[in-house]
Amino acid sequence: MAPAERIVIENCAIATVDADDTEYATGHLVLAGDRIESVGAGPAPAGLTGVVRRIDAGGHLATPGLVNTHHHFYQWLTRGLATDHNLFDWLTALYPTWARIDEDMVSAGARGSLAMMARSGVTTAMDHHYVYPRGTGDLSGAVVRAAHDTGVRFTLARGSMDRGESDGGLPPDFAVESLDEALAATEATVAEHHDPSFGALTQVAVAPCSPFSVSTELMKQGAELARRLGVRLHTHGSETVEEEKFCHELFGMGPTEYFESTGWLGEDVWMAHCVHMNDSDIAAFARTGTGVAHCPSSNARLAAGIARVPDLLKAGVPVGLGVDGTASNESGELHTELRNALLVNRLGPHREAALTTRQALRLGTYGGAQVLGRAAETGSLEPGKLADLVLWRMDTLAHASIADPVAALVLGAPAPVTASFVGGRQIVADGRLLHVDEDAIARTTREQARRLARG
């Protein structure tokens, strides 16, 4: 086997986000192939062979790449609509439009969403796609291809809905699948796209949409399917007070009790939002190792409330950050969530003690990797882990007077991304994507958004 080619990065501040939160004011990283070979203070070791590139990263902060744990890519085409609605009213307003999506629209939305995330520091993305109108093409394949072309590591959460309006759900009947269709299509998606190996670029999770758009039988059989196939499970949970009321009326219990009754708590499960949770709910998540995708901007946009992130973390619940769909978080950037997670949670009962800047960075990196089941591979800068990292420029007007680079990254304006690597392959240079054409993506998303709006 040929020796791995090395990339040497020196003279930067480094936040490793390892178990000890090790940081270096001036340090180095050596990338060998798709892995991190070494990280430490000062210059790189002398005498390295096979060095194909040296990067003088003075004025930069190196961090693990950001990990997005909840998103709906197709919503890129419906940004800026229903801006003054709560969740249920927002869904009711937009479902009729979303039910008209097709493969070209989904491809455009995925490419727009991925481009925005990748150019702003995301190296691992996910998409919870759950709208599959009949006869509209290979929607899952379109999303996977978009992620591959962009160059990010990716989890497709293959969603589904089988509870339409006629069964008391919110989506139109023509936008839902039958129980058997949903299960069969999900299993086929896992067979076609899921790679269980270390360093995989594409993985698949089983992801019925939510308690109010999915039958109990789909929840139960979806969990059984995921465990038979050895993949993770994802859904929305405890997002609003209306959802809690819905669960009590329909099932005679709260969302967390309902999830447990259907097999939906466990180390292989993560839930989006988890805003309205009491102490016993949090204890159940901690006891079972169930993860949470915290989406502060979307929760604020839809007036859902403030998730109890400090309490979740104290209990030992894995927590990552999510952009959520860009119809409820129009910026589409995960960096924004670092800042908003810290600020929004300080509006809650813990006030200034809610989260620190380091905790916010951990949510967006290692916490996200935990939630996606990939903490052994990515989420921190440690020898042997995948070379997924970002160089943030910190010597410009926006950040140069902030002495603490982590505080600058989390609390300051969005920092320019000078370089972003996924498995040692650079995907961003000086804020521009290297493997896809941003301007072409912008044109296509605008065209497809107008096409969708016309009906």
C-alpha cells in the first residue's frame, strides 16, 4: 500500500473539542490521507515524508467541521413564506405547496441547502425528507447525489407519512404513503444508499415524520425495521404545546411516553426539537441514551419555545444542533445556531449560566457526531479520526479585536471559512465551494422555487 499523502497545517489556534476540551493558542495539524495523524502545540514534527501541501494558517482557528443533525432540504424552495405562523398553522399553510414537489425541485432544494451549509463550515449534513408524492421521481436519490457532488459527509433520514387529513393528520391525503409503501421504500433506500463502514460518506436512517402525521403502526414497524437493518432512527418530538395536546387526545399519553410505547427511545434514536419536556421526559432520554437535535432558530421562528438544553446536558442526554428546514430558518447556516443556542438558552431560567461558548461549539461538533452515531469518527480533532475540519479566519475586522478565538467564533459575526476538509479532501477555499458551482445553484433554485409557486 502506498504511503498516505500528508497535508500540514501550522500556526493556527486549535479547539480540538476532545474529552478535555484541549486547545492550543498556536498549533499544528497533520492530515494523512483521510485521517488526522497528529495535532498539537507549536510546529508540526520535523522530517515528515509525503507532504504534498503546507498551509500557514496564521490568524485562523481550526475546529472540527460542524455537524448538522436536523434539516429538510426541499424547504429551500419555500423560504420566506408563512412568516407569522406557529407550527401547526405553518404546516397547514405549506403542505399543499410541498405536496407538489418533484425530483428536479428536490434536487435543487438539496443543492441549495447543502451549498449554504458547506460554505459556512458544515462537513457532516443530514436531511429528513418525508414528502414523497406519487410519480415524482427518485427523490431520495436526488438528495444523495447532491450531497455527493457537494462533498460533505451525509445522513439521509428517509422519512414517511401515512396519516393524511382524512385520518386526522395535517398533510393532504395525496402527499402521504400507505404503511406498506413507506416501509418498503425505506428498506429499499437503506439497501441502495447506506454504507455502514468507518468513514462512510452516505448513511441512511429510518425516519417517520412525526406523531401527528404517522400512524402508530408505522412508528412501531419503522423501529423494528431500523433495528433489523442496523440503522438509526429519527423523528420530530415534543416540538410544541399543540403536539403535546394532540398526543394526549389521540394516544392518552404525552409524546415521550408514546415514543417509549412504540420502541422509539434508545441509543440508536435521535429526536428533533424536544422543546416541551418535563423532568421525567428528560430522565427517560438520559436513561435510554436518546439524542436530541436542538434547532434554536427554527424554534424561535415558529414560536415553539426554548428547549431545556442545559438540563438535557446535565442529565447526560446527547445533544447536537440542527438548521431545520429553511422554510423556518431562512439563513440555512449551522454557524448561526452556535450563537443562537447560547443566546436563546440564556433567556431561559438558567440565564447567564445556561451555556458557555465552549459548550455551544461542542453542540455543533462533537454533540452532533454523537447524535448521528459517528462520534468515533468525527466531531473532534484527534489522531485517528477522520480529517473533517474547518479553518476559520479570525484576523479580519469582524473578529480581530476578540482575544478568545472560540468566543469570537460563537458570539461574533459569521467567520469566513478559508478552508474546509472532509476526509482530507478540501471542499471550500476562501469561502467558495470547490466542487459545485454556487452561482448555477442559485439560478436553479430560483427557477425551481418559481415553478413550485406557480403550481
